[in-house]
Amino acid sequence: MAKNAQRKRIVKNRHAFWASILRPTASPIVFRQNGFHAVMNHLKKSGPYLIIGNHTADADPIIVGSVFDFPIYFVASDQLLNQGFTSMLLKYFFAPIGKTKSLPDITVITTIKRILNEGGSVGIFVEGNVTMTGETIAVPSAIGKLVKMLNVPVIFYISHGLSFVNPRWSVYRKHGPTSGAITRIMQPSEFIELSGDEMTDVVRKEIYVNAYDKDPKIEYKGKKIAEGLQRLVFLCPKCHQPFGLTTKDNHLSCSKCGFVGTYDTHGYLVSDLGAQTLIDLNAQTLRSWVEYLKQHPETKLDDPAKIFFSYERKRKRERKGRHTFELNQEGVIVHRWLKADEKFGFADIIGYAMQRKDKLIVYFRNNFTLFIKFRPNVSPYQYLTTLQIFHNQYLFKKGDIDYDDFAHDDAYTRLGL
């Protein structure tokens, strides 16, 4: 019986062994690549912990996992665990906890509890997605209840500068110093009297970062540092029109009104409109996009793309041939080369997410998933926000939700990742 129970354990000695091997070998490479400076935190004897961090780069799990002297079981996108042989190795050596992006998953909570009960520590980037702007994005309201339910010490680990080194919108890396540190260790006795909502507020406060608050300003240099910025700023900051923006070297240009902005080494877009942060530009872009779609309901997005698909969490397979992915107010269409189009209405769509820099994921009923990989000049972020707007309109007309993005003064706060 004990032998069977041992086989079912998630926490295994090999995870600690391989983490100890990778810290002095692979981690310095990642640190050097990202200009990262941090100290080792020796807390092994006092765990297990729940580690909560801000999510500023794809390398966050490697970085955070390398500054503690115990293995951390990170909650990760289940798409990371659906990559064949690579995923098999990740599961064997580190046992990450798979979660479907942008969808609730009760099995994740069960797995987290099991790991903590077995003495392992769990890491969560509660935003669920890497920031696009350098500002901490939405934190789920249920995180406070989860923290209270787990009832273990919480470590808040905050990193700075990574969103400037390798922005989620960018094509090329920049170079400059980054850092990370524990900002607080919170014992269960400190939150036992708090409500779930109050604990959520604590989490939001502890992990909030605005990359532009750093003083003095730090330079992040490189070649072609603006290229890819149209993935984030997909409407012109001046004429507020879409489909006319391009980037080259350190410039963002609009073919419709002649606007030219220069992305500087401090992360500002400088133009005749002044020096604007990407946080402000993102808010402006989303507000303008809602207004544009309100005035142009016939708008559709369509671009060449590689289309992947999966059924019931099976391994992904690529559909061969040329494809165009289209999004309109009726749903999404996959235009297949020399084959019939495939149409999917909003009645069948249950969720969507942006993955890394160039992919969009759309979840459908019956465990069917589309993976759309775009070319570097295309903005998956524009597709994501447009999906949200159109889907919300569909749900509003059905009576399933009671708000209308087109009538809401601050609709942009609901949009994005």
C-alpha cells in the first residue's frame, strides 16, 4: 500500500536533484542573456511556500526557480506541456502544473494542494500572461480565496526591467540591467483574519509594477528596438486609424497620416504628441479600437497564418497547406487552400488567449482548440482584443452579460490579456 502511495506522489527527489544541477549551469546563461542580477534565497528548511510573482518575461519561471534553494512547481500553460518530447522531459524533470490559458481549471487547485501537502513549493504568476506594456495586468479576483485556502506562507517575488529587455511585442532583444528580489514573506497568521477579497487586494498591491516608475531611468539599448511595436500599438496614436502602421529600426510610422514616432532607449514613444509610455499608448489604442469598431461594424481581420488544432488535449498536429485566418462579428473562419472554409460561431467559442509573441489560441466546446501562428508583422493582440469585443457583443445580445463594451466609458479596462 505504501509503495502504491509513493508512486502517486507528485513531489519527487529527482526534481530537487535536477534543480540543483541546473542552478549553477543553465541559469547563468539565462541571467546573462537578460542582464539579470539577484541573490540566492536560502529558505529550504522553512517551506513549503506559495511563491507569487509578477509576469514580465517568458524566462520568469527559469529565473525565479533559480534564486531559491528548493525546487518550485510552477503553474504553466498546458500548451507548454503539449509539445511532444520536450514536454515529456519537462514533466519528468520538473513536473510543472498544466493549466488551460484564460479558463478555470479545478484540477490545478487539487494538484497545488497535493504538492504543498507533500512538502513541495508552488510558483504562480497570477496574471496568467506576460505583460505587454511593463505594467502588471489583471489579477484574478479569486486569488485571495486560493491563498487563504492553501494556508501556507506566501513569498512575493518581484522582478524589474525584463519587460524592457525582451518586450512581448518586440522582434529583437534590448540590453540593460534587470533584477529581482523577495519583497515580502507573509505568514498565514497575517492573513487569517482577512476576507478573500481583502487578500486579493494584498496580492494586487504586492505584485504591482509599473516599469516606468524606476528612478533614475535606465537605458535599454539595441538594434531595431522599435520593430514589432505595431503588435501592441495597432492604431495610429495620431489619426487613430488601423491598418497603416509599420515599424523599422527605432521608428513607428503611419501610412495614412504621416505620423512618425521614435521608440527611445527608456521605453517611450517620442513624437510631436510628446513622450508617451506604452502603458498610456495601450489604453489609448484599446479605447480608440472600441470606438472604431462601433463606427465600422463591418470590420474584419484576416491574415495568412499557420493553423494547428487539437482534440481533447491530444498532441497538436499541423494542417498542411496555405491558410488565412479571419475574424468578424459572426465568429472565426479558417480559409483553407483548395479546400472548403471552416467556420466557427461565437456560440461555440468558450475562451481565447495570446501565447508568446505570435500565437492566438481559441478554445471551443467539445475540447477542440485552434492554434494560430501569425507572421511577425501581424498583431495577435489586436486579434485577441477584437475577439473579446465581438464575443462580448454576442453575449450581451443573448442576455448572458449585462454590459456593452460599445456603451461603456472604460471598456478598455476589460480588454487585453
